[in-house]
Amino acid sequence: MVERVIEVEDLAKRYPPDTMAIDGISFSIERGRVFSLLGPNGAGKTTTVEILEGLRTPTSGRTRVFDVDTSKDYASIRGRVGILPQNFEPFDNLKPVEAVEYWAKLFDKRKTRKDINEMLDIVGLSERKNLLAKKLSGGEKRKLGIALSLINDPELLFLDEPTTGLDPKARRDLWKLIEEIQGRGTTVLLTTHYLDEAEKLSDDVAIMHRGNIIARGSPSELISRFGKTTVVVLEGVGTDGLTEVTRRGIEATEVDGDVMVPVANPSEMRTIFAKLSSIELPVKDMYTRRQTLEDVFLSLVGTKMDEGVLEE
Ligand SMILES: Nc1ncnc2c1ncn2[C@@H]1O[C@H](COP(=O)(O)OP(=O)(O)O)[C@@H](O)[C@H]1O
Ligand SMILES: [Mg+2]
């Protein structure tokens, strides 16, 4: 039988006087899964997570973590949960080894020097463990935050935007770490506004927009349900290209100067290629690619998202 580590039913949160931060959402997370709340800034991700962390009270609805009502008896499960808060910053003047030691004491966990070294090794900070935290890079600070969130060997880990603002290399490093954490059996609730991150890491994704979950499923389910499977890209043909293509009755959209022609059924591919090749267009390149969550998001919300901000 599948075990649900988190169950959320009709959850709503209103901040006075009239901000509906969460407007009646439901989802559940099975043990061992990575589940992502994906959405732009202000979608309601942190509010949802903080209710599940026992830090905020819902306006209405039910939230259960490990089968415990989080608004009633959070104390009984707190020790099984790890938390990396949004915008986590370590104490500047503690070294990673000292920070882990301090955190362990706060949580009443006895950690030997060997345990501490092991934890720092897991998150990839072994070589930086004796440096003041203020000297660490953004990615290293987040890794330290994750080490601290793992201090009580949690069965469930909340990571609220763990990679926001990091450079691509640091983000990929953290992705690997999150995969390793899942590999050890930990259930992870991740929030992110990076579509590629949600696609790469999640078993299940809930796309949040204005306090609602507008779509839910595995990345590939979402792509096949809300996207077309393949897109033909006409690079660099711009709005003129779009006019030419749509004038011939082919459905297409323009994104950043490229024209995208979605192909629902692979058997249509030959006909579409033939039609497209007959049009005189100054194409830089023409190729096909699989759709991604980015396409799903664009078709559901109607605009692209950059660093969590919806484009006009
Ligand atoms: N403490 C608060 N008081 C009032 N409004 C808040 C508070 N926290 C968040 N909000 C509002 O609730 C909405 C959802 O915010 P949040 O949960 O932080 O979204 P996200 O994490 O997806 O960016 C936003 O409109 C935000 O301005
Ligand atoms: Mg947030």
C-alpha cells in the first residue's frame, strides 16, 4: 500500500484584509517521492509549505503530515521533519563545522566530530568546512543550509526555493544532492520557479498560480496532457515568419524570434515538414525538439516566467 506522507485537502489561507494566498488546494505526497510546487513569485508556495511546517495556521481546510493534523499536534512529528527556509543564510561568523555542531545541540542530537564531517561530506562541503560562512559562495551556503536541515535525519524534507539566485553550475550541484537525498529514502517537498528544475527532479509536480493548483502530475504526464509531444522550431524567422506560417493554416507561436509549430501526432510530421519547406523563409535553422514543462506552463498560464516573474 502506498503511504501518504502529506495530505492536503481544500486548503485555504487568507491574509487580512483580502489576500487569498491559497485558494482551496488539494494534493498528497507519497513516501520517498520528490514533489514540487512550481509557480511564480506570489503563487502561494511558501504559505503552503509553512502551513505544512506548522508555522502558519490555515484559514480553512485540512493538512496532515505523517497522518497527524498539523494544526493540532505538530510537536509529535517535528523531529521527523527537516526544513530549509526560503532565502536561508547561515551565520556569517560560524564555520560549517561549528554551524553543524551548534545546530545539533539545538536539536539535542549528539554528533561526534566524525558525524559532523560525514554530514558535511554528504552535502559536498568537506573542503570548505573550516572557512567562515561569510566566505562561502551562494551555492555553498545553501548546501550548508541543507546539511543543517538534515541534522535530525528527517524522513521528510522541505526545501523552499533551494536554488533561487544560484548560477547554473551551483544549481546542478544542488540537483545532484537532492537526488542523493531522495536516494536515501527521504521524501522531499520542493518549491521552485525553475521549470527545468521541477522537470528534472520531481516525481510529481503541482503548478501553482494565484493560490490555485492549475495542473498536477508527473512531468511527462503534464507534457502529454497539456502540450503536444514535439515541436518544429523555425529559428530566427520572427513575427513575419509567424504570419507566413499561420497564413497557410498551420498552428504556430512565436517565442523570442523563433517560430514553434507543435505537432500532436508523429504521423503528421512529414506533411508539416513538407508544408514548412515550401514556404520561403529566412530560417537560421530548423529542427524538432520534445516539449518541456516550459511549454506546458506557457500554454496553461499564457506567458513565460523568468526568475519567478511572469512576463508581460
Ligand atoms: N505574512 C503575510 N502577510 C500578508 N500577505 C502575505 C504574507 N505572506 C505572503 N503574503 C502574500 O501571499 C501571497 C503568496 O505569497 P507566498 O506564499 O510567499 O508565495 P510564493 O512563495 O509562491 O512566492 C502573495 O501575494 C504575498 O504577497
Ligand atoms: Mg516563496
